[in-house]
Amino acid sequence: MSEQPLLNVSEDNSLGTVEIAPEVIEIITGISATEIEGLSSMRGNFASGVVERFGKKSHSKGVKVELTETGIMIDLYVVLDFGVSIPQVAQKLQTNIRQTIKSMTALEIAEINVHVVGIQMDGKDGTEGE
């Protein structure tokens, strides 16, 4: 588990506190990103690739959440399908992620940075662009 602090989301402490780990934000971001058409895959690392070979999905693959003084910053590393409009897909990703996190956690996101790290050509085998 990372050394990042938990996010305190409850304003009323009469019943207790509600805290959300940054890993939860990563998973919500990963799942909401996969809902966007034009996204081929998310960039992962060696460990997430090994985990996926055994059949387990890594929903936080390609997502980095950073807590700063200005707010929550999300970096998204994506591989897009060939032929899509990169600015339109990036805008849809940012909008969908922002709305999903707001509705599920009531947290405001300072920045969502979309990094296009590859383009997936016609063969959908998942090896190109990674």
C-alpha cells in the first residue's frame, strides 16, 4: 500500500469519519475510463501485465493519483484506437472521470492529465503500443 494519506470526505463528524484511500480513486478512474469509446487500453507495468495473464483485471492500470495542496491530480496513460480524434476522446475521458468521481465520492478533482502513449492499429491483440 502506498504511503499517501487518506482523503477525509466527511464534513459532519458526529457519527465518525469517512476516509477514501487514493487507490480507490485510481480504481474508479480506471473503470470510468474504460467506458469511453476510442480507448483501446491503459498502459500498465510489468506487474499488472503478469496479473492480467492470470485472469485478474487490474482496474488501476495506467492511472496515477497524486494528492497536492491544490487538490487531487490524476494522470491517465492511455492507448487509443487508430482513427479516433485524440482531443475528443481525451475530453470525453476527462469529463466522464470527473463526473464519476464527483458522484461516487463528492471529491473535486483539480487536474486530469491524459497522456496518449500509443495508438492501437487494427489487430486487437493488445501487444502493439505498449
